Amino acid sequence: MGLLFSRTKSLSQLMNEASESEKGLKRSLSATNLIALGIGAIIGAGLFSLTGLAAANNAGPAVTISFLVGAIGCAFAGLCYAEFASMIPIAGSAYTYSYATMGEFMAWIIGWDLVLEYALGAATVAISWSQYLVKFLHHFNIHLPAQLTASPFETVTLVDGTTVHGYMNFPAILIVGALSMLLIRGTRESAFTNALLVALKVTVVLVFIAVGWNHVDPANYTPYVPENEGFGHFGISGVLRGAAVVFFAFIGFDAVSTAAQEAKRPQKDMPIGILGSLVICTILYVLFAHVMTGLANYKEFKDSAAPVAIAIAKTPYGWLQQAIILAILAGYTSVILVMLMGQSRVFYSMSQDGLLPKAFSEVHPKYRTPYKSNLLFMVFVSLFSAFVPVHVVGEMVSIGTLFAFVLVCVGIIIMRKKQPDAPRPFRTPLVPFVPIMGIIICVVMMGALPWDTWLRLAIWMGLGFIIYFTYSKKHSKIGQSEK
């Protein structure tokens, strides 16, 4: 086992790989593109649904403070990501960073964990995208067959009150397939499409804030921190639990780091992309939550999956409801796009290292994208989103992401001790305080998740161990060079 942890990549090795990127992935992303990718991954379901649930059940109007606390937790991890991304500007994100600091075995664990985060995350969002599309089309009197919008394990209630079993979630298959084809076509084209989607959903968010601001009832802010009704239910403990709930609305900024090998100026642009997207989203989240809890009393959001609709009903602008659904569709689309892109880039890096079959690191002769990896996950994610209920793996995405955050924070501490004089275009401030705080906050968040989520994580990791010891360890390029 000691040999597994000794199999690390040196910084010179990693930089050589980065310098050879012209032979592989194409450098076509600017700092603006990277910020847009980050916003595309971050602003999704969290803003439009978790805000109301956290306000109604945990924090009341002080959900704005919950967002700030969640942002601070993300910032600790984000600062660590930014240092690694500027030092090691190649594809792979936390997988690559772990290879450089903690060795091949830990790198495999985090890479396999990222499969969980990105692939299942994309599938989960695709299922929700399908449901919102059905609602949007209903407004125009277009009705898709209920059996083709749900998995075989779900029932759908028809207009006449009867229930039917689903066959497959066909819209989810379509969106995953379309976005996978777009990713194969090219990173620049994908980034342009993502930028359009981000512009649309951010515009609707800004319109909601601007329109709603003039109709806020100050009485809804009293009391700003409702009296405690038990641990986690209002009061200071409620604000903190609210932070744990809305923390997952920030998940996605780490996807920026998977595009490092396609950034034009990675040493400069990667920290801007990671931290810039976090700052912009935090500001939008706080303003959005402030307006929403000002338009309607926080108690009205209880058990509502669409709290924004409740808030909009308090204004004379009912037409905004359809605009919000359109923004949610755009938001989900960009999240799926970035998740699928991040997944294929992690597989590309793992294949380059010999831990996965060579096919996953082959790039398209014309588009220079890892098209075989894109095709694999198009099939896998499509099948998953078509036939599996959404509630099964939602929390698995969260635990996988938090685990990645922890390992990146640990990696910064190790790298500072092992190579204190290595060039760092961006330096994480206050080391080891910042990474230690990132570790503590992420571990606490993981501990708050249900036990069955931990069980599924253990099963998934067990499968990963089998693959590593039967294939990856034998085919590892570092392992073969040692022999």
C-alpha cells in the first residue's frame, strides 16, 4: 500500500503535460468564458428552490445570512482550488491535484468520486429539466404523453385524476444527447452556448430583483431571525443549518478547474474564473433571497417546490412566472452542459495516466475534443436519467463534491510542505488556516447527510477499488515506468 501513495507526479511532469496540450485539447477559453462556465454550473435549482425551503424551515428572512455563511465555506475551498489551478493548468481538477500531492491511489479515489459528482449530477438535473419543460409546454397547451416523462419507478397523475406508470423520461434523454453532441463539436462552441444560457438566466434573476424590490413589505422581515424552536429550526442554529441547506446551491464552481487545459492563460485566468464566479453568484443569491423573503412571509414557502412563484404572485407581474420557468430551464441546461464537460475531462486525464482505457483520452481529429468519453457518458447519463427516479442520487452528488473539496484542501497543506518554493502564480492566503477551515466546514456538511447516502458512497467506492486493483494499477504509466 505504501507504493500506491509513493506513486506521485512531480510538478515538472505535470507542466510537461500542460506544455504538450496543443497536441490534445485546444486552448480556447478566456477568463470571461471561465466565469460564465462557473456561473453556469452554480446557478441552477438551488437558487429557485432551496432558498424557500431554507427560509421556511430553518432561517426565516435571515436565509440571506445563511447564503453568506455557505459562501464563506465555499470560498475556503475555492481559494485552494485557485492555487492548484494556477500551478497545475491541465485537465482533471481535484484528480490531478491529488496525483501530485497524495499519490496515485488517492488520485484514483477522487477521480472515481468525481464520476459520481458529475455524471450523476448531470442525470439528476436532466430529470428536473424534463419536469420543468412539461410545465412550460402546458402553458402553451402542449401536452407530452405522461408515460414518456417519468421513469418506470414513478407514477404520474393525469388531469382527470387517474395515475399511470412512466415508461421512460424521454425529454431527459433528448437534452443529454443534444448537449453531448454540442460538447463533441467543440469547447468554444459549447462555451458560447453556455454564455447565452447564463446571460438569459442572470437577466431573469436581475429582473426579478429589480421588479420585486419595489413591492417588498418590510413587515415580512420582522423578526429577521425567528425565535428558536429547536436545534436547526430558526434562531442562530437555524441560520447555520440553513447554510448547510443552501451550501449545495454553490456546488459547481469546481467544474471550472476541469477546463484548465483549455484556458488561454491558465495561470492568470483560472483563479479569476473560480473566485469570480463565486463572488458574482453570492451577490445574486443574497439579493434574490432578500427580495423573495420581502415579497412573501417566509412561512408561506413551507413545503413548496416553487417558492419563487409564491413571491411573484405578490406583485402585479404574473407574466414573470413563465419567464422564471424559462430561466430555470436555461439554468438547468447550462448545469448539465458544464457537468458533462467536467466529467469527460476527468476521464481524459485518468486515461492519459493509464488508469482507464486509452480510448477515453483520444481526441477527435477535427474538433480536438475527447469525443469517445463524451459518447460513453451520453449513453450512461441518458439511461440513468430515463429510468431512475431523481430522489435516489441527489444527495450522492453532494457528498461526492464535499469529499473532493476536502482532498483539495488537504492537498494544499501537503504541497506547501513538500514544495514550498514551487512557482505559485496565485497563492492561497493564510495557509494552513484557510485549508483547515475548508476541511472542517466540508466534513461537518458531510456529517449532516443521511446514513444511506454514506452507504451508497461506500458501495460506489467499493466498485472503484475493484476496478483499480484489477485494471488501473497494472496499466498505470507511472507503475510501468517504475518496473
